[in-house]
Amino acid sequence: MSVPFELPAALRPGAGVRRLASRLGITEGQAYTVAIGLVLGLGTAAIGIPPTLRDRPAPEAAAPASATPAPEAPTAPAAVPTVPAAPSVAPVAAAPFAPPLVGSYADSTSAPVEAGPSFADGGALGDVAALATTSGPPAGVAVDPATGAFYVAQLDRVVRYAPSGAAERSYPIPGGARLTGVDLEGDHLVVLDSPNGRVLEVDVTSGAVRTVATVPELEQCTNPTATDCELARGGRAIEDVVSDGAGTRYLSDAGQGIVWRLTADGRATPWLRAPELLSTDGHGPSGLAIDPTGQLYVAVSRSVVALTGAVYRVAIGADGSPGRPEEVFRSQPNTSLAGLAVGSSGRLYVTSPSDRTLLVVEGGTVVRSITSPLLAGPYGLAFRGRSLLVTNITGGNPVRGSVVRASAEDAA
């Protein structure tokens, strides 16, 4: 049988106080008072007198009353030890207060970004904002880097927009045109009329239009090694134009699967013909771009070699001849590509209308897929400062579109 645990009598509550009361001949209440006083006294001795009491100055003795206050006795100056004189030092003006640098290069691991013009406000990669609306389906876009104004090809006209996105001027193109690519070269635009194969120049001041070249419709090839015929079966459809800065222009032909070379004298000759550029449904070469080293990049909407969309890099030889196409990017199966831009960082920016996406490609890999409700059908694109302007087909009847600004953290 278990025995309940009990405290020894000496440790039970009240035992010590009763013994103290019996020995001193006092009541238990008086014994408790004595015990508490002892505890407080011992505690004070161990801890010390509280500073508020210890440091309080002693009260001064009251001076005897007198009708006339006694004059104060002069106080002898205290002896000051002799210190050798310090060398004379010119006073230093206090430096003005400067707030600490916050969010600057002083506490960053990367170099500061060079500020661009106000219209190129940059932003974080992936930010998308509406900029302008178009009255028809937009295609190519070109930017005036000096002002931030931009030009958009829309069916049978090119429309100039202010940097804010307000439409400023329309340049109608006669002759039943359906415009695609557009590029700005100084004081004139280079515009492509796709079904008619016309390469046009438009004076941005006067609005005058002239045809500088016509891309021919080639016969169907019977010999795969021939150079004066069409390997594809899509029919002529010129899509984009880019200049090398030395007077030579390159045109993409999605229907015939060719990149054309247009010399300063207006001659259009097939420059690049390769299986990689061919498509079974007329969706061959689309977007073009030239990188800072002078190499040409070609976006093929749906290549029969890649079996999907792909981007190829083509070296331009000293004599102007093309190198072999080198694949630098292949999109997901059953997707298509359209517009193309190359940043100074080496990144590729490609629109994918089928995925409603702007792809950011580095080293052959998609490092960012930019999506937004504003990107209903992204097509052409061009750099403006550290952002990309993207033309976008929004649908409707009649078909309309928009131009959106996508931050790139990059520049042309």
C-alpha cells in the first residue's frame, strides 16, 4: 500500500514562525512582522541601497535669519596644473549633413542603369502597359529614337504616334496595299506592301511615297539546287525589313521561304535560301534583326526543319554572302513566332502569336515568358529606350489592335 508523501514538520508552512513566537513570548502575528523586517534588512544589505535614495543630496542647513544678507566670500580660484600648449591647428568647418544613400549604386552589387529619356521609363522586366490603340490590325512598328514617337503599319497606311501614344499623322499608301514591315531610316520610312511585293519609301515630312523595288514572284523549283526559283509553295509574302546601316536592306519572305537582299540601287536578289526557312503553309521567315556584331537573325514562324517556330543566326561575310543558318532557339511544339528584336545584352525577344506571349531568350533558353491580357495577339516589336513596343491584334469586326509597352531591362 502506498504511503502519501508528507513534508517534514520543519518545512511545513508556519512551523518556524510558531517556534520563534514561543521563544520570544510574542504572538504569531508579531513574529511574522519581525521575520519580514529581517528579510528586508538582509535583502538591502545584499543588494545595496537603491540609487534613488543613495544619490539623493543631503539637505542643506538653513541659514540664520538676518535683515541684511551677508556678502558672499570671494572664492579662490582652484589651482590648475600647467599643460604644455598644443600646436596651433586651423579650425575645420563642419561638413554639411548628407543623408545616407538608399537604393543606389553605393549599396548595390550591379552598376547603375543609365537614365534614358522620359518616354523610355523602363520598369521591371515583364511589366506591360497599354500605350495606343489602332483603327486596323497593326503589323510592323518603328521608333524614332530621338523623340520616342513611333510608326505603325496598318493595312493601307502608316500612322505616326506621339511618345504618349496619341495618333498624330496618317500616311496613306495608294495601290491596294496591305502593309507589314516598317523601318525608319533618317527622314523616311521603308515600308513593305506584302501581297504586291513593293518596297516603298515614305518621306515623313511631306508624306510623298515612291516605290524603290519590287520583290518578284518566283516560279516553282523543279531542281532543288536552282537559285532562281521558289522552293516553298506559299507564294510571295514579304514580312519584315532591316538595314545594316551601310545601305543594304534585308527582307523576309514568309511565302517563298527566302531572305532577300536589297541593294542601294534597288535590286532585289535572293540572298538566303535554305531548308530551315521553308514552311509547308506559307509561314516561313518573319521577323528580322541585326545584332551589334553585324550578324543577321531570322525568326521562322513554322520551320519544316524545326517542326515548329525557330530563330536562326546567319553570319554576313565580308563580301556580303550569307553563312549557314545556325539555330539559336526553337519554340515549343506547335507554336509560331513572328516579331524579333536583339538587345545589347545579347538576349532575343520574340513574339509568339499562337501563345499570346513575348518570349525572352538567353543562351537558347526561354528565361521569361511575358504574358498579359493586353497581349491578345502580339506581332511586331521594336526597342524604345529600355522598353519594347509590341503591336497587338485584339480582334473585333472590323479587326482592331493596340500597341503596348513591355519593360525589357535592356536596350537595342
